[in-house]
Amino acid sequence: MYASFAVIIDSFPYLIQGAFITAGIVVCAMLFGLVLGVCIAIGIIYGPRPLRYLLNLYLWIFRGVPVLVLLFLFYFGLLTYLGLNLSAFASVAIVLGLTTAAYQANIFKGAILSLPRGQFLAASSLGMSDIQAIKSILLPQALRMSIPAWSNEYSIILKDSALAFVIGAPEIMARTQFIASRTYQHLPLYITAGIIYFVLTWLGVRLLLQLEKSVRIPGYSDHGTNP
Amino acid sequence: MTAAKTILEVEGLHKSFGDNTILKGVSLTLKEGEIKVLIGPSGGGKSTLLQCINCLVTPESGTISLHGNTVNLENKKELYQLRQRVGMIFQEFNLFDHLTALENVTIALRKVKNFSKVSAEKRARLELEQVGLGDKTDLYPAQLSGGQKQRVAIARTLAMDPEVLLLDEPTSALDPELVGEVIAVIKALAAKGMTMIMATHQISLISGLAQNVLFMENGVIAEQGSPKELLGAGKQTRTQGFCDRLSDLGEGGS
Ligand SMILES: Nc1ncnc2c1ncn2[C@@H]1O[C@H](COP(=O)(O)OP(=O)(O)OP(=O)(O)O)[C@@H](O)[C@H]1O
Ligand SMILES: [Mg+2]
């Protein structure tokens, strides 16, 4: 019992460093996925037909192939093939970013399509270009509506980020496994890792809830409809 | 008095959605300061016509000319220019939900006319005061009544200095007790000489406002003329018949 505590206490700073790396991976992946996801959603809704097909194909691939396969494909396959050198951290962030972009694109697409068409017409009738209308009228509202789904996606990507250990990114899971293999204190260590993941999820979801509240449009209820 | 200049000329507009032909060659001219009222049965193509005039819906054929210059509808720049000069008021207001009344008015000034923040706000406050909403500038659409929303929409459109205003049943979505405040704003615009085409189901508006009535049915302008010609006592026009039927239903907006 005492040995368990000792291991946890000794390795705690090391694990917390891992938590920062995990958080770094997730934040990078989510932001990358946000930018790419918005572009894909707009391309699918407003783009020409060939582009729409291409983007839909993208969604199918990244939703249909397991993240682990994509990660190996990218890290061991593509990088080697191209003769590129990229850190495990960057590789995981990119692969998770590409994956979450596919899911986020669907979130934004749904949000944009659920906005009343009249607002786009009104923007056009004032002389705004399509791009201006999308940027100033549709996106600010679609992004607000997307926060709850986005927070869901955050918790999924956070947990998927544990896969990074297989290519040696020094995040929570890799560090936990490393210490466990040397100390044989698997039970307390993995409980600790689990707790750290839980806390990260909780923090992120709380933060996003706060964001959702702070950007809520006055006069609208929780569900975005007129009170 | 010299004859007023022609501002807007529309010729031979055709529009169909799939197999459904909505506009079958509609032409009209609008002189400076003139007010035309567009009436006709539901589904007759009134909204489609108005939306074609400022190209929110692209017509298959036909021309639109402003001050004698035919707009090239293929050219995005000319299209945006046309829309800026021809304002549109919608039945459902279509305010931008995430922006305050003030921001609803400033956004196009900023983005389209490149006004500075300060001058856009100054202009917006002026327009909102004109429609009696000087004290509501910081409220969001969800915090406004229908009549107030429509007045913000009017202020938003007028801030762009349109030469022509298209109004698509501006009072139909309003509770009866809120219709008056919007009508008052429209009448004030008419008094200032604004050039307008207004689709409406409110016949009481015609006599006081319109110089010209367009009766639209099955995708064409079936009759047109002054209110006297079409609705004068004893006239046996289709317009008259349509209005009688509407009146029987209790002079309602749809
Ligand atoms: N985007 C669209 N796609 C397909 N059909 C459409 C579209 N917009 C309008 N229509 C059809 O065009 C016809 C004319 O519609 P429009 O809205 O112009 O009539 P309206 O005269 O304004 O009627 P109301 O008095 O009810 O407003 C209707 O039959 C409608 O179903
Ligand atoms: Mg209509």
C-alpha cells in the first residue's frame, strides 16, 4: 500500500507534465479541426459539385477508418515515404486534427443549414457578397450553436489522444505505461491516469459551457429559440 | 411639371422552379417617386417577382435596368451594386439574430460601404430614430416586438440609401395591433418621395398610397392602372373581383 502511494507521489509531476502534453495535442488538434471543419462545411454547402464530392469523400474516409490505422499510415507510412521528419507530438496533432475536422464539418454543416435562409437573403439584399454574408452573418451564429456538439467532440478527441503513446508521444498514457513497466504498480498508476483524463475532460467541458453562456444571444433561451 | 425620370425598368422576366413556371414574362417601369402596389392571389409570383428585381433569385431571362443601364447579371460586382441600390423589406423581417438593432444597421454600412465604426453608428442611430426606435438601439431581435423588428429592418435598408424600395408584404407577419406603426413608417417614406413597389394583401393601403396597382395572377401582370381605374365604383375588373373576395374574408393579411 505504502509503495503504491510512493510511486504515485514520485511520478506525479512526471504525469502532470504528460497532462500538459496531452492538453497541447488536443488543443492543437481541435483548433486545426475547427478551421478545416469550417472550410469543409462551407465547401460542401456552397461549393461547386466536384468539390462537394471530394469533400464528402474526405468525410467518409476519416469517419470510416480507425484513428490508429490513420496514425500508423501517417507516421510510419507517409512520413517515411516522403522522407519527412516530424515529431510524434505534431504527427498526432495533425492526424487527430484531420479526423476531428471530418466530425466538426458535420457539426457546422448542420448548424449552418439550420439557420433561417432569410438572413442570408437579407444580407445579400443589402449588397453583401456571399463571402461577407457567410463570414459576418452565418458563421457567428453557426459557431455559437455548435459549442455543445463541439464540447462533445473535445471529450472524444481527448480520449483518442491516448493512442499517441503507440508512436511515442510523451503524453499521459505513454508516461503511465513507462512507469508501470518499471514499478509494476499498474493499478494505482492507471487509476491516476484515469483521474487525470477525467479532470481534463471536466475542465474543458466546463470551460466550453462558460464560453457558451458568455456568447449567448440575449433574449434567447437555452435552446436557442425565442422564450 | 416635367415628367419624372424612369428609375427602374424590368422587361420580360421569366422564372421557373423546375417544371413550375412562376414568372411568364413580366415587365414594368418605375418612375422616380412612384409607388406601385402589387396584389394578387397567393402563389401568383409576387415574392418571386420582387426577389428577381434585385436578383436574390436569378431570372432565366429578361433584363433589369437602373437609370437606363442594363445590369449584367453574370457580373457579381454589378449584381451586388444593384442590390445595394434596390432595397428589400421582407415579410419575415429577417433581422440578423446575433446583432443588436444598431449592429443590424451598421453591419452592411461597414462591410459594403466601408464606413468607419463611428460614422456607421452615427448613421444607424439616425435611421433608427427616424423609425421611432432611438431608444432600442442596444436590444437584440429576440427582445423586440414584430413591429419593432420590421422597423429595424426598414432602418437597415434605408441606411444603404437605396433608390428603390421593394416591400414584400411588410405587415403580413404582424399582429393586427402592430400593423399601424409599420404602416406609419411606410407612409412617411412615401411622403418623402421614396420610390417603392409593395406587395400586399391589405387593400386599405392601396387608395392612400398607390399611384399604380399591379394585379398579378398566374405569373403575369394581368391588369394595371390607377386605383381609380381598377377599383373605382362600378368597375368590373379582375382586380376588383379579387379585392371583393379579400374583403369578404375580412380584409385580412395572409
Ligand atoms: N425556391 C423555390 N423553389 C420552388 N418553388 C418556389 C420557390 N419559391 C417560390 N416557389 C413557388 O413559386 C410560386 C410563387 O410563389 P411566390 O412566393 O412568388 O407567390 P406570392 O405571390 O408571393 O404568394 P403569397 O401571396 O402567398 O406570398 C409558389 O407556387 C411557390 O410554391
Ligand atoms: Mg409572397
